[in-house]
Amino acid sequence: MKRIDKGLSLTGLLLLVAFFLSCHENQKGMRGEVIDDSMMTLDGDTFNVYFSVSDDVMIVGAKDDYGTDLLIEKREDGLFYQIIKGGNIYPIDNTQDFVMVDNAAVYHVSGGKSYKLPGDCQSVMEYLGSWEKKFIFETYGGIWFTDGKVVGTQGNVLVSPVDESGALTLSLGVQSLSLTPAELYAYKASAVLQDTSLERINERYLAPSQASTAGFSVDIEVPKGDSPADLAIREFLVRAIGEDIFSELDVNTATIASHDSSTPSGILETLKQYSAIWNEAFSSKFPEHDTLDMRLTSNIIARRVVDNEAYVTYYYFDVQDEGGAHGLPFSYYVTYDKRQNQFVDSGNSVKKEKQETFQTTLLSRLTNMYNERHGTSDTADDALQPYHLADAISELNESFSYPCDKFMPMPHFAILPEGVVVTYHRYQVDSFAGGEYHVLIPSEEIQPCIDYDYWKNETSRPRLDLFLR
């Protein structure tokens, strides 16, 4: 019996050694020479250098084999060692200790361990931090904890890594919400109380042809009430949606016979009417044989972000895809003043004697935002001149029926608990890559310029379900 035990022990030991050697069969060091930022040799073979994860860790691929990537590390002996091999390896933002492998797993370089992505996550965008022996990542499916927990985020929400206070920051436009990893981990969508004064309309309208990527979708919160504010918001939603979905089809919404925004069900009927008109215009402008690979979509989201005794503010977001290299996302806020029974703009909200002060403050903050994004120190004339701000907004005002301003190019002016926000879209003051500009002037700074006190006893916190799903 003892001999058998010894034999088994020896067999087990040999198996362990074999396993160890198989896992480290590529641990033989390779002599490497870096030719330039994009090319190197390993034992005489030429490799493309795709990314430098850190000073000593790189992602490379054989020059004649584009289907295999290697993660290699330069060690103290001056040789390069293969860490892992994959079809597609790439770095992850905000870390030098993790890489993405084949869009299916994250590899921990220093820990030597892989973490498989859950099925509802698509690729990793950024490393957010760690908590209770769990690593946290932002993915296209939500915030992923490496024990398998996933907290879904709304599509246009940005997530900032854990800061010195130990909290992550969720941002939507100019509004933000800080949550600790523990609070985020404990989040349950079912725990969010739905506002009974709102009706959610979530519909998709596709062209009936083979062009499955042609059509529009709406995911909007519609007020159910009959107050002037409710009626005004419903009318705004119907008109804004119409302007957006027909913008590339040469349809003048003013020629549409009628629409019903009196009730949520009326809006649903109007959307069906819009769909029929959209399909007819689409078929007319693009013959069927041209639409097999056609992309023409508009995906609209509208959320009520503030509703109090003084005003109601909505956040409106759309991504229009006209078949180019990328879609065109844009968003803005709109506010209806319940006391004045009107949508606010700078013309009816800023004191006449304070208009110049307000304009100077806005332009200063807009320029500062531009310089922060580009790492420059330009003046307003230098920073904004390339995109001819006034001309861009003037053209927008002629083609859009949103509440616009008179004394200064300012298409979207709104009230939030944080202050006044003015929005400029891509190409209005910056390039596409420069992004949108939601310029926030804090309430304590803007109050002297505004006719009405919108911030008296303001303590509201952004809704959690605006950020998480």
C-alpha cells in the first residue's frame, strides 16, 4: 500500500510539473530590439508594437500574423518574456495592470489571473478601482465587479474612477451623483420608485424594407397631468421628435396635418403617424435597392430631471446616424417656468441690466472649458473663432423650433438645481472630437443676473434611475 501511495504521489508530482511547464513553455527569454515606436524584433523576428502598457510591458504582434497578439514583459535580465497570447489584446484606460483579451476577459498582469466578462457586458472601457478584493471596470454593459456583479448604466452616462473620498462619480450632462462602491454594489433596479405622474413610452419604428438599420426609436417620460406645464412639455416632445427624425428626409413638420400631444396616448398615435410619414419619405428619397445597407436612424431619450413648484426641466438626448463614420449625438436641457407659464430663455430670464455681465460670464466659462479640453490657454476669439459660433447658432435657429435666444447665440438655456446651463452641440464651438459643451454657471454666481429665484431652499438630488438601470 505504501508503495502504491508513493507511486501515486510521484505521478501527481510529475503531472504538476508537466502542467507547470506547459503553462510556462514560453517563459524562455527572448532577445529584443526596439526599432521604433511601432516595430521591434524578438530573437530576430519582426513584430509590430501595438501598445506600450507600461515602460516594460508591451502588446505586440508578429508582422506576418495579424491574428495573434502577445503580451510581453522586459525583465531585469534585459530579456523579453511572453505573459499571455491572444487573438486581440489591448490596454484598458486608467491602468497599467490590466489588459483586455479577445473582448472576453480581463487579464491581471501583476496578479497573473484572468477574469471572464459576464454575458451582458461588451468590452471594457476603463478601470475604476477596487473594493473588498473586487476590481471594478466600466464596460459597455454597465459597471462590472470582477466577482460577476454588473450594475447597468444608462447609455449616455459617464463614470469616473474612485476618487480620494472613496466614491465613484456618475455624470449625465452637467449633473452628477457620487456613490461609494458599496452603495453601487447594493443597487437594485427594482428598488427605484417609479414616478406615477409619468408614463414611459419606449417604442421602435423601423422601415418596412430590408433596411433594418433605418428608422427611429423613442424612450421618453411623458407627464400625465393637465397643468399648463404638462401640456407644454408634451407639445415640446412631439415637436422636438418630429424635427429630429425628419431632419434628413426633407420633410417640413409644419406641413403635417395635425398631431396630438394632449395625452400620452395621443403622443403614441402621433408617433405612429410620424412613422408612416417617415417610411413614405424614406422610400421616396432612397429607392429600395439603395437601402440594403442604408443607415439612417435617430434614437431619442427624454427624461424629467427636475419638477418642483417653480419649474420643470427635461433632459433631451438623441443620436442621429446618417451612415457616416460615426453617429452624431447631441443633448440639451429645456425648462418650463410654472409661474410665468413659458419656456425660459436668456431673453425672458436674465435681467436687462445684467445681460452683458451674464454674456461675459458665459463666454469666459465656455472658453475655459475649451482650454481645459485642449490643454491650451487661448482667448475666446482664438478658441471659438474656427467654428464661427454666431453663424453656427444662427443656422441652427433657422432650422430648429426649440426655444432660442435673441441677444446672444444661445440655443439651449435651462434651469437646474445646480444653476443655469447653456448647451452648445458638436461643431458649434468645437470639433466633433471636442464634444458638446454644457456650460454650467452655479446658482450662487448666476442668481444676481436672474429675475426669479429658482434656487430658494433647493436641496433636490438627481434621480438615481437617470444614471442607473
